[in-house]
Amino acid sequence: MERLLPTVDTSEDKKFLLQLGCVTMLLHDLGHGPFSHVSEKAFGIEHEDMTANLLDYPEIAGILEKHSLPISRMKNILTGTNPPQDALISQFVSSQLDCDRIDYLLRDAYFAGVGFGNIDLPRIVRMFKVHKENGPWKGLAVSLNKGHYTLESYILSRHLMYQDVYYHKATRGAELLVRKAIKRAADIADSSTLPELLHFLAEGREPTVDEMLRLDDHELFSILAKWSKSNDQILSDLSTRFIDRKLLKTIELSHPKLSAWISEDIGPKVNQLAERNGFNPEYYCPVDSHSDTPYEPYTPGEEQSVTTSIFLYDEERKIKEISAVSDVVNALSKTKYNDRLYVPAKIFSEAKDLFA
Amino acid sequence: MERLLPTVDTSEDKKFLLQLGCVTMLLHDLGHGPFSHVSEKAFGIEHEDMTANLLDYPEIAGILEKHSLPISRMKNILTGTNPPQDALISQFVSSQLDCDRIDYLLRDAYFAGVGFGNIDLPRIVRMFKVHKENGPWKGLAVSLNKGHYTLESYILSRHLMYQDVYYHKATRGAELLVRKAIKRAADIADSSTLPELLHFLAEGREPTVDEMLRLDDHELFSILAKWSKSNDQILSDLSTRFIDRKLLKTIELSHPKLSAWISEDIGPKVNQLAERNGFNPEYYCPVDSHSDTPYEPYTPGEEQSVTTSIFLYDEERKIKEISAVSDVVNALSKTKYNDRLYVPAKIFSEAKDLFA
Amino acid sequence: MERLLPTVDTSEDKKFLLQLGCVTMLLHDLGHGPFSHVSEKAFGIEHEDMTANLLDYPEIAGILEKHSLPISRMKNILTGTNPPQDALISQFVSSQLDCDRIDYLLRDAYFAGVGFGNIDLPRIVRMFKVHKENGPWKGLAVSLNKGHYTLESYILSRHLMYQDVYYHKATRGAELLVRKAIKRAADIADSSTLPELLHFLAEGREPTVDEMLRLDDHELFSILAKWSKSNDQILSDLSTRFIDRKLLKTIELSHPKLSAWISEDIGPKVNQLAERNGFNPEYYCPVDSHSDTPYEPYTPGEEQSVTTSIFLYDEERKIKEISAVSDVVNALSKTKYNDRLYVPAKIFSEAKDLFA
Amino acid sequence: MERLLPTVDTSEDKKFLLQLGCVTMLLHDLGHGPFSHVSEKAFGIEHEDMTANLLDYPEIAGILEKHSLPISRMKNILTGTNPPQDALISQFVSSQLDCDRIDYLLRDAYFAGVGFGNIDLPRIVRMFKVHKENGPWKGLAVSLNKGHYTLESYILSRHLMYQDVYYHKATRGAELLVRKAIKRAADIADSSTLPELLHFLAEGREPTVDEMLRLDDHELFSILAKWSKSNDQILSDLSTRFIDRKLLKTIELSHPKLSAWISEDIGPKVNQLAERNGFNPEYYCPVDSHSDTPYEPYTPGEEQSVTTSIFLYDEERKIKEISAVSDVVNALSKTKYNDRLYVPAKIFSEAKDLFA
């Protein structure tokens, strides 16, 4: 951004725009709760809303105001409802090649120790230029054609991280146990079980900003440790399974199996099997569905799509969208659905036979 | 191979097979001449033939015989004409996931300093098992389904190395100058110009093994340095351009342009333009065509295809070919053609206008 | 170890010895409490004792017994009280080049993102041979002289990690706040403040194994979060400072200053200054002393020193200790003392002036 | 330099100074001949002189003049004879922490594949500040104390590269063969043997700039290949040994052995042994002596020493030289001498016995 902003045609002060962009990028993930997406689903919140709430939080708002950073403008950028003059910053904050994706890929590949998150960020950055000509791309960052292969590699990296790390059956299995434990605690809503910080679950409301700030990963781990000693058999078992990594086992519901599950009453049969073995299927036999579109191609006419898609110059410096010129990116433009049935190890083999 | 061989069902000694495989892999690229594929084309040879010739070379044959390594069997493996019992070794020596590809990708990515050659070799290796059941895959290495994404990443890496490194316009442009200089020296076949080591060019024969062994990169560099002082204007200019990196300039012949080149007499017009400016088009206006199929899918019925393709177990340990289960690999199964017209910088702009 | 054990002269089964060594190495750090050395000091325990206790813990002892692994022999290796025939395993478990040091250096350098922890472990390992001749080194691993420089680099790496990471003033400052908070909670021993898991502090006893197992990092973070809302002003302040990273500030007590501190009554003056400003010096003005000897040279005659020091073959395969042949290692054989006075930022400048 | 120059107190244009510094750094190694230090010794030249000559070479001087870069000022910086106002640039071009050392360490460690060349360059650079106060350090770069450990690591890295890579017995042994082959060719000075490019050897003069420019590594390799077919037995054998990596063998002349060599007539005995076996000792029994001082401490009073040594601020921002505060650097301030006798393998064992 430091390299591109000076080439933009605007009457605003460049230093101010740079600060606005950097601070928005810095704060964009502020609203994540414990275990990230786990708490979003379990608490019924969206981290983007929480981020927006936090910008108004006195401690943060005070600093932003001191530096004359307009909070409502930042919120618009964060939610993609910004006016055209902030389109370039919006590209950096929230697009298919934004600071968020680059940040989590580099970080998670490093800490997960997998080779394929290895993005050549300096080269990606160097290849971008601000488009000067009039039309929908005016003022946006477009990559030189030379950046083509580095971008292909980036999009595949993200795809591989989703399939092999974020959606790994063990990762998702551990997350499911936490979500089901929280659900159980909320369902029984026993005041001795539900710690003060989670009372909002019993009260059927969203957590306040203060509650969210106190609810970090450590707190949730500590709560789960306490629950593992609970008198409620289900709560205690789910928490203990999480702590001891005794995950539920997975049956991949590929297309024919998913239809069978839906149309041939296999679902109820699995539930009966679980109940016969003393497992409440509501907690012990979840179907985990998730999907990812590694790259969403540009939809002409949809305004936001101009900002969020990735464009290249061709040889004559005409603009082409990357999925239109790359077979690989085109192949990665399909949504990939994953559905898995989780069941306790004890009934795994019998449950599998139901699909035979 | 050390891990897989012990699980193979064979009456032969495993230690001998391991040695046979390792030595064949070690020697498979022995026949490369100076500047690799440049000399192959310029000298009209194939490095695979030269490798086979070198196995019979006394110094090497002597060592192989001392260790009871059967030269003809090694040659069969190297040319893919081996009997079925050597299919596993053949997979390692010459397939779409062989020691050659893995070796050059890791090495060239390291020395070119590009991130995307980063193959997770240990994981690829760990995922392979020898297939035990009868049928065409018996005795071959098949990857567990878990290796899926690492293999996708490997195939994309190879694709990116071809497009961004091996077929880079500067790499190919430098190679072209060397080839054209050698062609020029052979065409004028002047005994004062053609060093003894290249007499075979004037004699219209292939180089002998001894000549090839002496013709290393340094020798060719030294010859080019000498040629840069030649009295032949063309030979001197081509060699000087190579040494000073004054490459020819490229016009990408994408599909419509290539048809125009062929059907609308643009070729002859470029040649006339070159001649008017004192450039012999035979040496100065080459079209460089190359193509790569990142992954050749399995063709049922074709015997060799069983050995050279990459197969995975699915969840039920049935065998599936990788392009059948991966959209990315499927997209990478198309042949990618690149055609470029090279011309001297002096006539570049005018040549480009001919396509307008 | 896998490479060296087969060359050892022993009547015991090599596979058993390998398993014994590997399991002992795997378990050697089992007894670490929350925040590692912080809890050791705050709880008055030693992690080595806790590791020994854990080997008798039913869940672990059961597994060891099932595999016929002798617990008392493992304990002797862990405490360095093993008989000579276990000296080689003892070298790997507990010496100046043991699995512990190599493990923490590689891991901490990776996660701290510093370059100098980069040990060439494969080369270090490859250079070691088992000494065959009679005498004190018989059966021990000695490095070929070629490994000399890699070992110099390893010893310097460890030194740099201690000085720049483990003893960094911010690292130590954060640890101090936790220790002082725990001390405060123990001092006031208020049952509403001291969570059940820390009752042992009030009871003046060591924690039980069960308590230690439950007291993980998350639990301690959660306790500190609770303490930050405590009615006790000091406890609340220390915990809040830790959570908000408002560390105490440091005054390095280099040699002249340390003597001044001791001999010229600067200590009491700092305490008075603190008290005048409302800080209890017992919690707010600690002197943090630590020392490290990057390499302890061999002391002839001391039996254990043969196992814990690092030896090299010289050119004639005579044994030399590394500090005797390397000026660098010799320089690193001095104990390095660090003493720092920590004070609240508010009185930092005035406290500093006391030393002027 | 880009970061430090703006903080310097000077009346000259900062952009000009930056360009002057960068171009001087870029060109500082221009004068290296084939195989670097091998050709310096064999041809009797110094690469620094050759670099100075090349700055006057029309092709280069033309470019420098076009950009108003003063050649004589650059030469003064390159030879350390610059006036005080260029001291900062001189530090970057030629000191104990200059672009040359950092360049070769990073490059050679990467290509040699050794871990210990791993310098944390960004951190080293970030720690330097320009000293503002009057006195000998005014205008020079001094490191913050925080950079201390990174600098220790850098100095050790350089030491290890010298001992384990640059002075490795195989590296030096191969270089010796080349030097002795060139010496032999000069000694026999046979016009059919000495290629035109090396005629200067027979003429007893230094090579001209033109000759040096044409004498690259490839040319020397090619000459050695030709010599390996020479009729002169010694020239042919030395060249063949180099090409086939049949190096001479080494006897380390540690202190007692070196004295024995000198005082007890072992030298003449080795020579007699060689002659009896048909080896001319002038070419086949060289003693290779080299030495390195990993870090030369500051000598107060010696003006240049202020620029070439490495200084740190201490806590009170007083300046201390690094060897005065670091035991490790102090240990690395001793000159390390290495002397090796090389002899043909055939007489190695007998030669070794002479020292017994």
C-alpha cells in the first residue's frame, strides 16, 4: 500500500490515507472470540460485527479519535460498504487477496509446518500497479501479467490449507466437541455449571463486548477443564473427550452417501443406533458441513465483485480476470463441499455398515 | 524405495533390487551435454541415448560389472522397455513422479530462488504404499488418499517452474542464441572457426561419447568467447549477444497471432523486414515453440500409462487416478502451447506492427 | 541413538535399549508446570522431581510396565545416578548436548523467529561415534574432529538464546509479575482469592501430582484474569499489569552498580522511594538474578563430568575436551551473571538517579 | 545506508551520497579474476588494483561520468584512503562489517548448504545509528547494545565459514592443483602449451585489463582441459588430477609438527621421498599456509581502525568496542594459523611416518 498509494489520483492527503488503511488492516480481526469460528457459531455472533462494536469501545475509539481516524469510514471499509474512493483500501482489507488471507496463510502454514502455504508475498506485491484509465477498475490495484503464476500458486495454497488443515477431520472434530459442550451447558443452563462469563447463553442474548474481551482461549480451556468434572454426564464426557483428544470418528458423506443419508432414512437409523448405545445423538452424531470456493470469479455488473476479484493486465495492458486466463484458477472456482458424519468410536463400525 | 521394496512380493534379493534401483536413478541423467537441452537440439542427439551409450563406456561398465549390475536390464528400465517385475523401479526412474522430476524441481527452485518449487517430498514419499492385490497395479506404488493435496501441489509446482523458469522468455532467448551460433558455425564449417571438438558438426555425424565427455559447459562458453572474435559477422554477433546478454526481443504468438503468422504471410514480411535491416532471418527471426503437459492422465489400455501415471487409493482403498479426483490436476492435464517470435531489438517495433 | 546403539558392546538386547532410551527422552520433561520455571519457583518444586513422580502415576506406569520398561532404571538415568552401562543413554537424556537442549533450542528459535538457534543437528549427530577403547570414555559418544565447528556453533547458539531470549528483560519481567502475583495470593491466603487448585500454597505444602496435572498454562491465565478483579489492590494490580503487558522497568545491575546496591544502602533507599509512592517493595522492587554457563568444561576426576562434557577425537584419534581445543568454547566456559532491579515506571527515573 | 544517510550531518546532497555509496559497493569486487584468489596468487595481481583499473575502463568510466560519479573519490573509498567525510560510506564498503563480508557469507552459506552462515542481516542493520557527538566516532555507524548478540553471531559465522568452507582441505587442495598447473605452464613457457591469453606469464608481466576480462572461470577450465592432454607429463598430471578430483593428501602441520618440519630437516626428507617416487616436489609437495583473524580489535590511535572496527553503545550511550565487552569476540580476536603439507597419495603414509 505504501508503494501504491503515492500513484493514486486523489485530493486527500496520502499520509492520512496510508494511516487509515494500515490501521483498518491492523484492526480488521479484532472481534474474534475464543477458538475463532467455534465461538462465533456457539455464541451466535459474527466476528465482523464484534470488530465494529470494538471500534466504538472507549479504549480504542479514544486512540482513533486522537489520531483523527474516522471510525464510521473504517466500519464502511470493513463491511465493504465504502464509497468508490476507498476502493483501493477496501481491496487490501477485504478482497480475495487481502491482508487477512495473506496473514492467516503465512502464519498458519508456518505454525502447522506445512510447505504449501509458502506464498511469494514480496513478488505478489511488486507486481501490482494502480490502474489509471477510466472505467470500473480506475484506482484499483491490477497485477502485471508477470505475476500470473505467483497468483495461481497463492490461490492453490489457500485451497490446500482449507482442505488439508482448516477442514482436517481432526481439527473439525475437536472444534465440534467444544461447540457441543457449550451447547450442552446452555441446554441444561444449570447455574452451578454455567460460569458467570457464559450466563448470556442462558439468557438467550449475545455476549456483551466486555464479556467477549474477557472470554479468551485460556478462559474457555479453563471452563472446559471444569466441565470435565461436571455432574452432568454428557457435559463431562464431551469436555473430557476434548481434553484427552478422544475425538468422535468420521464417515465422509460423499455425494451418493449424502443422498442416501437424506433420502433413505439412514439419519434416523444412526440416531437409533446411538441411543441404543447410550449416546444422545443431538450431541454425539453431528453432521459437519462446510464448503469453500477457493476463488470466486468476477461477476460483471456486480459492483463489489470488481473490488474483490483478482485482475491482470494482458500483453496489451487490457484487463482480464484471473479465472478467465488460468485453467488452474478456473478449476479452483468451483465450490468444494465437504460433509462428514461424526459418531462415537464405539458405534463407528455399525454406523458405517448402515451405508453399505 | 528403501521403504517400499521390502513390502514387494518377489523372489529376487531385496538388497540387489535396491542397489539396481538406486544406481539406475543415479545414472539416469548421465548423458546430458553442455547447456542440457540446447546441445541436444544443436547436436541432434538425445540425452537418453547418450546415457545408454555411457553405460557401455569402459570406465562405467567396469564398475557396474564389478558389482554384478546388469547393464541391459538398466537400459530397459531407462527406456521404459522393462518387464513387469521391474515396474516399481521404473516408476522411480521414469514416471510422472520420478527421481528426475523431483531432483530438478527441488534443485532449480532452490538455485533460482523461487518459492513455488517447494515440494513436500518427505510427505509424498511417506504416503506411498505398494499395491498388493492382483490387477494392473500389482506391485506398483499407490498413494494413500491423504497424500492427495501434496500431490496437487507437486503437479502445480512443476507447471509453474515450466512456465515461469524453464520457458521464461529470457532463458529461452539465451538458449536460442547459443543454438543459432552453433548452427552458424556448422553452416560455414570453416576449419579455422570450428574447433576440433565440434568437427562432427561439419562431418554430419553425431558426436562420439569421448567428444561429448569433453564438451562440458565451460568448453562451450570458451568456444563462444572465441567465436565472438570471429571474422564471420553473424557468428561473431550471435556469440557477442549471448556473452553480453543482448538477447533478441520476443513477440508472444498467442492463438490469433499464430494463425495470422501462418495464414496471412506475416512470416515472409518479418523476414523481409529483417533482411532490409541487414539481419539474416534464418538466424535472427526464429519462432520458438514449446509445449508442456503438466500431467498426462492415465489412458486405460496403454500399458506404460499404468506405470507413469499417479494413482491414489480412495476411502475404500479402490484405485483412482489423480486427474479423475482432482479438479486442479484435471485442469493441468491440458497441453499448454507457447510460441514466440524472436527478432532483433532494432526491428522489434516494426515487426510488432505487422500483427496489428 | 539408532545409529550409535548397534555399535555398542553390550549383552543387552539393542532393541530394548533403544526403546528404553527413546521413552526416557520422550518423558524427560513431563514434570513441567505452568509457565515452566515460573511455577517451579512459585510453587517450590523441581520439575525433575515431578517427572519422577509422574513415572509412578498409574496411567503412565501402566503403559511402561506393559512394555517391560523398568521405571527405577529410567529414574536413575533422569537423575544421572545411573550405572556405567547406561552412560550412553544418559548422554542423550542429560548432558551438555542432550535431547532437552537440542529440543528447546530448535523449537524456541523457530517460534521466537530468531536466526541464531539454527543448529545443524543432522551433522552433529553424524559426527558422533561410540568410543571403543578402554578408559573413562569407553562406550560413550565422541565427536569426530570434523564436527568441531558445528559444535562451536551449537554452544554459541545456546548462549545467544539465553542472553537474547530466555533472559530478555521483557520475558523475565512478565515472569516476575506472575511470580509476585502468586506470592501475593499465597501471602494473603484469602479463601475467596485462592482457587481450590492453589490451596496447597496456603497449606504450606507442595502440590500433588493431580493438582499439577490440572494446573496448566490456561488455568493459570484464567486465575490471573480472575485476580485482576480482586479486591486486594496489590494482587489486582500485579495481575492487571501482566495481562496488559505493563511490565516493571529494569535497571541493569552491572558489577559496579551491584556492589553499590549492596554496600551503599541503595537497596533500602529504593524501597523507601517505592513506599513513598505507594508501592510495596516486596512485590514491586525485586532484584532478578540469573546466571548461565554456556559450557561447563570437563573436570577430570569428577565422574559425571565424563558423561556431560563434549569430547572430540583429535587427528590421532586421541580424546580432547572441546573447551581445550576451541578458544570460542573456552570463552563460553565462564559463568555469565545477570542482575536486574525491576521497579514501577513511575519511580524509574528517580530510582536510576540513586545509582548516579 | 538508505536509513542512516538521512541522519548524517553534511552539506552534500543525500541522494548523491547514497548513489555514490551504492555504486561503490556494487563495483567493489569487479576486479576478481578466475577462481578468485587462485588467479591473484598465480598471476601475481591484487583484485583491488584490478578493480581500480576497471573503474578507468572506458565502458565503465563512461557510465560513471554520465551520472557524475567521481572516480577518484570512489577509488579512495575502495582503498581506505578517503577523507573523513566519506568515513560512513567507507564503513559500508570496507570494514569488518562491510557489504563484501555480508555478501559472501550469505551467498556462500546458501550455496554450500551450511547452516552457520545464517546472519540476521535485517536486525544488524536496524540496530545501527549514526553517532552525532564530536570525537573520533562522529558520523560513523554504531550499533545499539541490543545488537550485541547478533553481532557475536555474525563474527562467529565468518570464523566458521573460514575454517570449515574456505580453508577446507579439499577446497584448498583443488586450488593448489590449479595454481601449480599454471606455475608449471609458466615455467615451461612452451608456446604450444601456453594459450595466447596466458602469454603474459611467459613475458613476466601482469595481465592487461583486457586479458583479465576475457579470462573467466570457463576459460580457465577449458585451458585446464587442454593441459590435461599436454605432452608435458607434470602439466598433464596436475590438470588431470584437478579435473578428476584426485587431490593431493594433507598432513596438518600443527605447532609441534611445523617446528619439526623447519628444524629437523623433515622438509628435505619429504622432498627426497617424492623424488624417489618420481614426483617433482616443487609441484607435488607444497606447504599451504593461511591464517585468519576473525575479528581485529580496535587499536586506539590508528585512524583507520576507528572505521573498520565494530562499536556498540553501552547502557549510558557511551561507545565500547565489541571485543572489549564480549568474551566470545575477544576469543575470536586471535589470529588462527593453519599450515598443511600436501603430498601425493602414493607417498602419504611414508611422509606421515617422517613426523612420527
